[in-house]
Amino acid sequence: MNEALKYGDIGEHLCVVSLLKMGYDCKIINLSTIDIVVPHHDKLVRVQVKGSNLHTRSDQKNPTPFYFFSTAVGGKKEPITNQHCDILALVALDIQSILFKIPCGQASTRLKREHYTANIEEETWEKCLVHIS
């Protein structure tokens, strides 16, 4: 199995477990740019999952570890927008933590480990739901 696909599957399952723990029913569907659907009120929330391990650039004097997420689709690397999904789930695979965010049209996202604080899943999920409601 391709490493990227393996990481994607792990990220999707971690995301489902997190959402289930928060009390949300959800299903993995893998349909185009939608990995998970979550019924919320009268609509289905479409979630795209991206996973990353911690990276460190070796070409810098003081390298800062970061997570790198490709938030683009297709051969031309079109940035993911709210036309593709409602929420992005950025999964830090090594610490099994998820930061949810609204797609903002960026082709990639870098996050430091410090972004993944306690309760980050619940906080960012609720903020996203408020934004899309």
C-alpha cells in the first residue's frame, strides 16, 4: 500500500473516532473530495481529511518542526474551497490530534505542533459548525 494512502486511511479513522467521541454520528464515504459525512441539523457536513507526520527542514540553522498538509486537489493542485467540502480535518498522525478548519483556498497548510493543544478537536469542530450554520 502506498504510504500516502496508508496515512490517509489512518487520518480518516482517527477523525471518525474523534467525532464519535464528541457524540456525532459519521461515516467514511471517500467520494471525490469528501472523506467523511456528519449529519448536523438538517444537512450533511462534508469533511475532507488530510494527515501529516511531523517534518523538520534540515536546510535551516534552527529548524522548527511542522506538519505539512497538501490542501489541494487534482493534477493542477487546485486549492480546496467550500465547493469541495465544508470542513478540513488536519490530522497530526504522530500525536493523533485533529485541528478542524474551514477551507480557505490555500494549496497547502503548515502548522506547528503547538497548534495542537488540549481540546483542540472540540474547540475547532464547534467553531467550524458555527461558521457553516
